[in-house]
Amino acid sequence: MAALLGIVLVALTLRQTVAVMSPILGDIRADIPISNIGVGLLGTLPPILLAVSGFVAPRVARGLGLGGGIVLALLLMTLGHLVRAAAPGYAVLLVGSVVALAGTGIGNVLLPPIVRRYFPDRIALLTAIYVCILGVSTALPAALASPVAEQVGWRFSLGIWAATSVVALVPWLVISTRERRRRLSETDAVESPPTTLVTRLWRSRVALSITVVFSTSTILTYACFAWLPEILGDIAGSTPTEAGVLLAVTGIISAPIALIAPLLVARLRSVSWLIAAGTASFVLGYLGLLLAPATLTLLWVLLIGSGSILFPISLVLINVRTRTQGGTVALSGFAQGIAYALGALGPLLVGLLHDVSGGWTLPLLFLLAVALVAAIPAITLVKPAFVEDELARSYSSR
């Protein structure tokens, strides 16, 4: 019960750092001078820190164990929230954001292997639950940040989320104490990923395929959040309010998909059909915006939102295509590190292509091409295979 509660509470904290600041940025800038470049840097930090944490988290797990890594992640998030809330200037605000996002990134990577460790026979169900809670973790701070800031100020609106991280710490401290008594922390350390496994994942077709799926989802998601309202305003004639609602639709449609997709991955003989469905949704959505943007705008947006099925699929595959806890930790860090690094480039490239071409045709063609890349793992993941088996064959053939 403590592990279940711990997983739920950690998932509830993992998007708060990212979601809470943008709605109250105007209030913060009224108190702390922040240039447009500074605002851009704050917006670029999340994918960068999540990418860096993807490669750091396996080392954290090796040194502290999974439970210790989660405790560290929650402590970093708590400290980051408080530092941002107390920031006298931009530099401290930036440092607080870096600290909080580092904790978020470590938590992101360690949560899939945590699920595998404590619920090995319920991986799909627990993944579905925590992916849905990630959606709540995004929506709740975004919805409450501005009203809270209006009532009691932006500092309280930023700092209050430290309370959720502290609450999430409680079950993990209980679990860590219990495991220490049972001497299970030694098992945790043994099952952490060896450095050789982490560095050899480039040789695994399964690892690369899952990374491609994750990267495709991340690039398209970040680009969607950054540019979809402006794209709809320019090519579909949507008002700012309508465009905002349509962006929200992509999030709304992703909630039931996030609940169903992991369960389907566990039940279907081949996950390729689900990857193909997500790829087709993205492709048809962007084709619709290219060819008939104002005709069936809601349908195109629904299709783009449905493509988000690739995200929960990736999370489940990290668990079900590895045989060991150490393999899960290594693959989670590898896939998420690369995916978030590429995700940071998505909005930047879309903006650059728009500036170069003066329109949205070239950016939409770029997003269409990225979506089509996910067709590759739909083929390569047809047959069940495991990362450790591929690496063992690769090592023995040398």
C-alpha cells in the first residue's frame, strides 16, 4: 500500500514545476525584471534538464538505489519550489528552476523501474494510473496558479507546490526505513544498471526503437504546445480563445488514451498496431491542417491529440522489453534522455522553419515527417525481444 501511494504521489508532483510558472509569468515579471531572452531560457529549461537527468538518473539509482533516488528527486523538487518562491531576482529564480527540474527529471526516469519493482505483475495497470495522474499534475497547477497568485501573490502560488513534494516524501521514507531493516537496500544496489549496460544500449535494436517512439512523441508534443494555437489562428482563422480551447482538446483526448493504451500493450500480441495507430493519427492530423485547415479543424486537432498514445506506449515498453530492474533503469534513462533532448529542438525548429518560409506549410511538413519516423519502430518491434538478450548476443559475437 505504501508503494502504491508513493507512486501516485510522485506522479502528482512530476509536472508541477513545468506547469505552474507560465500562467503567472506576468505577475513575476511585474516584480522581477526578466528580459524576453530570460523568459525564453526559462521555457527551454524543462526539456534540457529532463534530458540531462535522463543520463544522470541511472547513476543516482546505482549509488542510492531506486528508493533513495526517488527521495532525492522529491527533496530537489521541494527545495526548487521554495527557492523560486523566495527568489529576489532572476538568477535565483533560474537556479530554483534548475534544481526543481533536476528532481523532476530523476523522478521521470526512476518511476517506470519503481513500478516494475513493486508491481511486476501489474505494470500496465500501474503505468496507466500514473500516466493519467501526470495529466492531473499538469492541469492542476496550470488552472490554480493564476487565481492563487491574484489572492495571495505569485510567491505563494509557486511555493505551495513544495507541500505536495513533502507529502510524497512520507511513504518513500517509510519504504526506505522498512527496506533498510530487511536489508533490501543491498538488493536494490545490486540490481541497479551497470555502466556497461548503459553505454551499450546503442547496440540494441529494441532500445533504439523505443527511443524513436518516445522521441517522436516528445518532439510533436512540445511543438504542439508551443505553436498549435498560433498555427490555428493563421491558417484556420481561429480566434485566440478558440485556439486555446482546441489546444486543451489535445490534452483532454489524451487522458482516456493514457488510461487505455498501457492495458492494450499488455494484452496485444504485437504492439506494432498501436504504434501504427498513433503514427497514423499524427499523420492524418497534420495532413488535415495542411490540406483543409478550416474545414474540419476539430477533427484534425483530435487526431493530433490521439497521437499522444505513443507516450504511454513508450513507458510500458521500457518495462516489458527489459528482463531486469537494472535494464529498466538503463533503458528509461537512455530513452528519456535522448527524447527530451530532441524534444527541446522541436519548437525551435518549427519556429525557425516558419521564419525562413514565412508560412506554416514547411513547419507542418516537418512535423509530418517526424510523425512518419515512428513507422520504423512499428516494424522493428513486431516480434517480442528484450534489450538484455540483444546485448548478450552482441557481446558474445565480438
